[in-house]
Amino acid sequence: MAEKRGEEPQFPPNADVGYRANNALTGQNDPIIVPKDATELLQYEGELVVVFGKKCKNVSESEALDYVFGYTIGNDVSERLGSGAIERFGEQRILILSSLWGLGL
């Protein structure tokens, strides 16, 4: 997108890891239910999703992939708000948690 705007792409020094609660996940072809009080700031974007196959904590980098079951794609639907949001690249974000994260292909 940056290149289409004539800008140099910017990449974070580390991966942007996000957690999604179970109630935020929807299955393939399931509807994403937008809350009635959602604002016009509701946006969506595609994400690469890593699926862990077993519990892990404090795993070394060399062993990390031993815990990955597989990969899928996700449709991350979130509301861009200022209050209480996480600052990232000058953009503020807050996640809406109920049924707004479609998974699978």
C-alpha cells in the first residue's frame, strides 16, 4: 500500500503479535456480526494466522516451530479509535472482541 501512495514501506523491527479471545473467532463462511454501536471507523484487513498445536511458554527460538500446528488466514475486523488504544506507527487501534475475526479458507 505504501508503494501505491508513493511512500517507502515501513516495517516493524519485531513481529506484531496479537491475541484474539475465543469469542472473537468465527469459522470459514460464518458471518461476522458487526455490533450495533460500531462506528464508521470499522475497518478490516487480512492477516497470517499461526495455529499452535500444544501449550508453550518460554520456548527457545530454535524450538518455536515445534509448537506450530499450522497456518491459516484471518480477516481482522477492528475499530480504529483513539481512547484506550494501542499506539503503533502513529496509528491507534482498539479491537472489538465479539465475532469479528473470521478464520480459514
